[in-house]
Amino acid sequence: MDRIVVVGAGMAGLHTAEALRAQGYLGGLTIVGEEEHRPYSRPPLSKEVLTGAGLAPSGGDPGWLAGHRALQLRDETVVEAIGADFRLGRRAVGLDTDARRVRVQGPDGEESLTYDGLVIATGARARRPETDLAGVHVLRTLDDAEAVRSEFDSGGRLVVVGGGFVGAEVTASARAVGMDVTLVEAERTPLTRVVHPDVGEVLTDLHRENGVDVRLGVSVTGYEGGDRVERVRLSDGTTVPATLVVAGIGVHLNTEWLRDSGVELLEDGSVACDEYSAASAPGVYAVGDLANWPHPRFGGRIRLEHWTNAGEQGEIAARNLLAWAADEEPTPFTPVPYFWSDQYKMKIQLLGQGAPADRVSFVHGSPDDRKFVAFLGRDGMLTGVVGLRSTPRTMRYRRLLEEPTTWEQALAAVGAR
């Protein structure tokens, strides 16, 4: 195999490229990225970048955040050592899996890149609210974060739409700099799609204890103002004053360029992979937010938008792409999903799958103390472990999720310690 193209220059794409070199691939390697920036770490975008914690003065350079240590996935010398041809500021617009060509649109027009092996890592983009008013933002990219931070004002009124992890982190960051914040969530608790409501209620209380006006069970019906947002209208008939809005209302997967290519897409736009991260076309693999694959321990197919998954899946996809080229046995991808979030100087961690769950048990600590480990289960099996301010104990139970573990076995493991 002489030419591998990785489409997507984020966490998943960079890890795939690193893994290819680490496993002995010496051929041509091209990394295509839609953003102008080299690969960077996204988690700080909703935290350190917004609060300015530990950031050096900009010196008037609009790209100064890209060089901040919290955003660096790798030192520049490490990235250079990969020996990849970075094609940044270029967007994939089409794929011909028969001819093995990727069509890429850049500032100088369209070009065609041939490949022997292809890794799809184009991720997702934020779903944007239906308004053209200034002051209404999403937060997905470095440019998004710079735009939001430029409007962070200790005397301002922020409305956060959506109580997922991004919305919750932006809320906490805004409170850290003294902004008045209203958090609007259509479900009855934040993170309903991620954790059991009993855990979500604890997180609701955490926001309120830190001075956030939390509005649950209501949705946004409109944004009002002149040229700039001034109010957010809610489904219960109320309005909330706003000088700034950040919406975390989901994503669109960046897979439109794959339609009619021979790569199978599922109904949600994700790439249908097998247990080895291989897509439906020969020599094509998918990693990161857009990859959808069968997981034997979670009852069907899963898709993860997690930082850790991007790295782990990139490594497996690289290994299996090289195994495919050498006609060797591939390795199935059966990770224990892991996600964390930092809010109000507290770390929340989730191992496995937190929702849907039909039972929850706080096995260490107490929600009242804002320090606990909870087991989450479904159909008699342990499916997830969530911890608040309990990092060592939370991670200790990872082994229970590496193999099928019944609810009774999980509880017995607690008693055995």
C-alpha cells in the first residue's frame, strides 16, 4: 500500500496517522482538514478558552489560541515527525470508491486525491439555531470559541440552549467569569440522553447552587432583537433577556460528501462500519464521531462523540487497514466508552453507556455530598458507571464493563472491596 488518505484533521484523524506510522507504515500519507488550523484539542474550547485561565496575552494575533498548550494535541515537532502532507483549509466534496479518488475543494479550486487506503474522519458540525441575529453562537471549533470568548462579559446575560455536556460546560465557564446565566433544556433534567434522571437531578442542583437560572421542560421558540439578540422566547410563553446566546442543540454529521460513493450511510448520516471499523467499500475505514459499529456489550450498534473514542478507534482502524492490505486477521473494536466533563471545579466521569438505564445505585458517597460513584444498569446488566469527584474509585470499576457483568455481580464487586 503506497498511498493512504485521511480525510479529517481532528483528534481521530491525527491519531490514525500517528498509529499508521507507529505500526510501520512508510508510504505516502495525506491528511485533509477543512479548518485552517493544525489538529487541536476540543475539550478546552468550552472551558479554558472561554475563561482565559492560563492563557497568554494575544499580542493582537487572531490565531493566538491555537498555540496555547491546553489546545495542543501534540508538540509541533511530534506532528512534523509523522511526515504527513497536510492539506488544510480544504473540504472533501466527493468520493469514488471504484476509482479510489477523493475530490477535495480548496481555495484554488477542486483537486482529486488517489488512495490505496482511506480513513474517513470528518466528524460533525454544530447544529445552528434558526436565526441571523448577531450574538447567537454555537461552540464546536476554535473559531467558534474565539467568537464566543470575544463576547464573554462579566456584566452580560448569557442564555445557554441545551443541557448537554457542551452547554453545561459553557454555563460553568460563564459563571466563573461572573456572567448571569440561564440554562434552557427541553428535557426534565440536563444530560437526559447520557445519564439516568437521578444523576441528572444532581447536576441540575449543581447548576442552581452556582447561581444558574435553570429552565427545564421548555424549548426555545424564537430569538428576538434588532440587529443583535436581546431576548430568547420560550415555549411556556416567557422570555429571557440575553446579551449572548450559545446553543448546544446537537450536530450534523459531515458525511454528505459520501452519498452515492459506495460507502453505506445509516439513517442518521453515520457511516455503517463492521466490528473492525471498516466501511462497506474495500480499503475504507471510518473513525470518530461519524463511525457507527456493532458493540457486543451494548445491545446493537453504537456511535460515540467522545475524545477518548477518537483516539482509540483511530489506532484500531490504522491497525486493521494495514492488516487488510497484508491479508492478515483484523482486531475487533470493543472499547469501554469513557467521557469526562469539568464543571464548577468538579470532575464528572462516565464509563460505559449511561442511558437508557432502568436502574441506578449510588454505591459510594452520596448525591447530597456532591461526591459519589453510581452504577447504571439495563435489563439486569451493568451498563455504566458515573462518578462525581471520585476519579480513582470510578476508574476502578472499568474492569466490570470490559466483560458482560450482571447487576448482582456488580454490586457484589463493591461489597468485596
